[in-house]
Amino acid sequence: MERQAGELFEEFQELTASEFFRKNRQMLGFSGKIRSLTMVFHELITNSLDAAEEAGILPHIKINLKRVGKDHYILEHRDNGPGIPEDYIPKVFCTMFAGSKFRNIQSRGQQGLGCSGCVLLSQMTTGKPATIISAYKEDGELKGVKMSLKMDVKKNKGLVLEREEINPDGTGVCVKLHFKEVSYSLSEQGAYEYIRRTMIGNPHAQITFTDPTGKKYVFKRASNIIPPLPKEILPHPKGVTADDLIFMAKHTDKRRFRSLLTSSLSRMSTKKVKELEKLTNIDFNKRPKDMTWEEAEEIVEAFKKMDFMAPPTKGLIPIGKDQIEKGMKEILNPEFVAATTRRPLTYRGGVPFIIEAAVAYGGNAGRLVGEQRKTEIMRFANRVPLTFDQGSCALTDGVRSLDWKRYGIRDFENAPLTIFVNIVSTNVPYLSTGKQSIAPEPEILQEVRQATMQVARKLQKHIRAKKAAKEEAKRARVFETYIPIIMREAALLAEKEKPDYKPLLQKVTRKAKAELLGESNDE
């Protein structure tokens, strides 16, 4: 029997964001037992670091992971940040797409899914509510509240089940969540490794972690310098689309096209608007809300023909060479470390980015597999470790594209070597919603290569010097053994007094060392 259109749409439904992600949790990165738990750690640690830095506090995070059954864990995550005011607690933990990161600014996370995604996973796998303790200051007074929450998936909002006031000792947030269908692992993709890498990219933080066996790890901070806060950067004309312009036009309080462009885009002066007028047939005195799609496309095409200064980069805050080296020394205790922070560039014509790279060699560098230390590539985006999807990432491709034998690494896969790469940007080009791999933009790939080559050359010099020192010691032992004998016998034959042979010995070993290092020796 043929059905009419009205009957077909009788079961048509609208989904809230919470309902959508409940059915598609893999889009939040919650796919697989190990990955799901690591992503929970990622979201909670990221939020704690952001909150502490914005409040000017050196972050100190305490994490306790307790196993209560097969693949059943209780996670308690506590920080010393500014806390969350009571009215915002249900929104932060139970509302999808709610947050303070929806700006064109360098940020660890930008989706507004973090804490609420963790609560959703907990609720989906155990049915248990989240327990939140928040201590914060309001009008100079220290306040504290403890809440038991559940997410109303239909309405995308939080339901407060229990509430009580507490007397806190200091500010901060404690989150207690139950999880099933997750697994703790010491593998490269596990939660422990995520913390280890976080400490390298965030040397100003301190994390105390107690694992399911009761073992306590204290990752001490290597620096007392709180990173400066990044500043919002206006989009660059070369990096906007027609859709971006339409969105700006619909949400501006400006009255003219020209004032919309000069206030919403960087490097867009009155002179540039006049140049734009000559390239288009658009009336720039029109109201922005009247902008059509065709006009937006015409403006974007005109932008492509114009010359602009590079976008401002003051809003980008890299980790910095010294801070990276401190972090790697604290965690890896290597015999050699070198880092670099490159100058800002742009990709896609107008999106600014910075690449940072470092190498650590010897000591605890590399990943220990059995008795062998193997090379590890640590990838970061705005200080956040990327522990999954390494094979499809542009940062990995850039590092592996080098011929490491040229830099003294004979077997790249089996070396006590840790390679660090961090991309800093207001708009990191992730390949997927899981935000674990970087798109192969040509400018980014080239910068990763250049940055890695820069630190690899320093490593090469260290390896040469180390080899030269060994050879020098070996030759010195030969000379020290035979030269005294030769001098004694020669003196006897010549019937002369034995000369002082030490200056000659030093000269010969200096010449040998210079030859090994490829340096000139004028003596």
C-alpha cells in the first residue's frame, strides 16, 4: 500500500546535541576501551590547565583512578584552579556546546564538549550520576558546594539530584565519575603516557597520579613560569570564506559593509576597502544584514587578488625553547636535548601558525619496549598531546621525511630518541572531530621538516663529539702505552737524555679529535 508524504514524516524527530553524541560517541573520541579512558583524562586535564592559567595559578592536579570491577573504574580528578560558580556547574558538566572557547583564539579545546562529554560517557556506561565539588570566590568570600548531577539528554541540560554547601580550604574543582567499557593501560595510547607527555608540553604544571594498583606517580613541575594568556586574533582576509562573511554580517552591530570589514578582519584598513570597491560592483554603504551569498563570494574572490600584510601573530603563545628543554629534562633525563621555536608563518593564505620541535637523546629518551629503547615521536597541538592516529598526521610525516642517518642515527626505529613537535595556531587543521591528527597542509609539512632538521643538526654534532671523545680516549691509551717506551729506547740508542714527551702526546690527540669532528687543525 502506498504511503503519503505526511505519513512518512510522522516519526520525524529533532535531536539535541546530547542525543546526537549519545548515539555517536565515537565522534567525541570515545571509541575503544583504552582510547575512551585516555580521552577522559585529556578532557579533564585540559580544562584544569586552562582554568588555572586564566586565573594566574600554577596548576596542581591530583588524579586517583580506582578499579572496582572488570573494566569498571572510579575516577576522581581534583585541581587547584579558580573553581566554578554554582550556577554554572550544571552547564559546564551537562550541556553540550557550552563554554568560553568559541573565539578565534589559541586554545587547547574549542568544541565545548569536554566535561559534558565525560559525564555523558559515564552516564551511558554506568547509569550513575556525576559528583562535583566546587570551591570558588564570590565577592571576596570563599564558597563551596557539592552536587550530584545527571544529564537530561532530551533537553541537553543538567539535573541537580543532590546539593549541599561545604567549607573549603581553597579554590578548585573535584570531579568524581564512574566508567565502564574503558581500560587503563601503560601502552603508548594509555592514560599514563598521556600524563607523561602533558608534563613535557606543560612544564609549569604538576600532576600527582595514583593508578589502579595504588602506585603513586608524582610528576613535578619543571618551571614556575605561568604562560601568558593568548589574545584573540581577528580572521585574515585571505583565510575567510563566503560563509564566514555571511555569519559575520548576520551577527554584527555595524551599520555598513565597510565598517563590518574593518572591525571584523585583520589587516583590513579603509584604504583596503576602497581597493575592494574598485574590484567589485558592491555598495559598501549597505547594511551588513542585507549581504547576499553572491556578494560574499565576490568579496572573497576579490581578496584573492589583493595583497595584504601577514596576519598578526602576537596572539600566538608558543611553549618556548627553554621551557620545552626544561620539560624534557625533567621527564626524560636525557644526555642531550635541543629545542627550537620557529618564526610565525601562515597556511591557506591567512591562518597563522608556529612550529616548535625538540630532540632528546639518551637517558630515558625513547620508549622502552622490553630491553630496547625505541624512537618515539611526541606530537602536540597547542600544548595538548596527540596520542592517537599518528600514522595519518602531518607532524609524523614531516619528522619521518628526514634521512636520519645523515644526523648520526643509523637505525631510526631503534634509538634512544624522543622527537617533540608542537603546532601553535588559532585554527589547528585537524583531520577529524577526534582532533588527534593534523592535516597535511604544505606550509605546515615544510615547517615541521625545517624545525626538525634544525634540532637534528645539533644532535648530529653531539653524536660526533661523543664518538670523538671515545676515539680520543682510545688513541690516548695507545699513545700513553707506547710513546714512553719508544722515547726511552730512542734515547738509549742516541745516547741522550729522554725528552719530555707529554706536549707531543697532547698535540697528537688534539689532531686526532679535530679529524673525527671534521674541524680544521692548523698545528
